[in-house]
Amino acid sequence: MRFSTHGKEGLGKKYVNEPELWIQTENMVRDVLKTSGINYIEVANEAAFYGPKIDVQVWSVIGREFTLATNQVDFAVPRKFGLVYRDKDNTEKTPLCIHRAPLGTHERFIGFLIEHYAGNFPLWLAPEQVRVLTIGEDEPLVNYAKAIVQELRANMVRAEGDYSNDKINGKIQQAELAKVHTMLVVGPRDMAANAVSVRVHGKGSLGAKPKSEVAAAILAEIRERRA
């Protein structure tokens, strides 16, 4: 956490000229950070013009720093808009406003994730989570593969199928290049055993497993958001 406070020399210029409110709100924010036991650094003269703020800083795998989220105390704008509330003593008072952006801009956050994972997203984040690949294009086999895709989609899994007559090595290569997280290869023997052959991007083949077991494992990994 990066806790940004005002600088006295900036009052009336860079910052709203309310020295008592600056001290009050900074003490409040500082106490919250200390009570929470959160690791933070305090940086002077980097607050917003209307109040102190906490930025959540993260570093990508290559060491680039990003502001992931921000929380800001605003004691200036509510007064400008004439916002008031009735306190317990029945007097009108001006509220403090908290600006909260949990993810900053979504574009910046997605950019951070792409850079951090180099496109190799964990299963729960992958744009295409599962691709079902058939060894051949015989109708019964294609129908078996399509049923797997439909079952996964019914459970909100982002699944696609490749039922073309391309060679299986080519299909696997295309899925690897697209960085599809999990590939389920199905051939006649898999269909006969009600199974699938599992491959994971960057890890290779994990062997043939019962179809129901694989589906349950995929759903559990997504639900638990494993990294």
C-alpha cells in the first residue's frame, strides 16, 4: 500500500487549503492502515488535491510497477456540492467522501494480467479455457466431443471444439499457439471408455482419464481460482 499525504507548502496551490482537515483525515487513514496490519509506505506531497489516498501497488513478473486500485478521502467536493447530513445531535454536517476504484481502469488491469502471465493464464482466467479435439471426424466421435463441449458450457466453462479432419498433431499445435489452457483429445478408444485424453498448455499430456472426473476437476480448479 502506498499512503500519499499532502505537503504544507502546497496548501492553497496544489492542495485544498484546509490544514486541519488534512491532519484529521491523514491520521484517520494512517490509523486504519496500522490497525489492519497492512504493509505500507508513506509518501509526502503526493496526495490528491482534495485529500489523502491509498494506492495498491503491484509488480508484474518483469518488475514493472502498477497501481492496481486506489482509495481516496475527499473533504473538498462534498462541500462544493452543498452535501450535508443530520448528525445525532440534529445539526447539519458536511460528510467526507471516499473515492474507491477497486481495479483502477479495467484496461490497465487487463494489461497487467497479460504482461504478468505472458498470455499463459491460469485456467479460471483463460479466455478459452478448454478445447475439445477429435482424432478424425467420424460422426459418432464428433457427437461425443460436442456433448462434452455442451456439458462444459452448461457449467459456464469457456469451451470450444475442433472437429475438423486436420491431423491431431496440427490441432494440438494450433491450440498451443492460442495458449488454450486445457485440451481434451478424444479418439475412438476414449469414446469407448467414456474418457478423454488430457493435455495442459506448456505441460503436455496428462494421459487418459474418465470424462466425469476430468469435468469435475476443471470445475473445481475454476471455482477455487487456482494459480
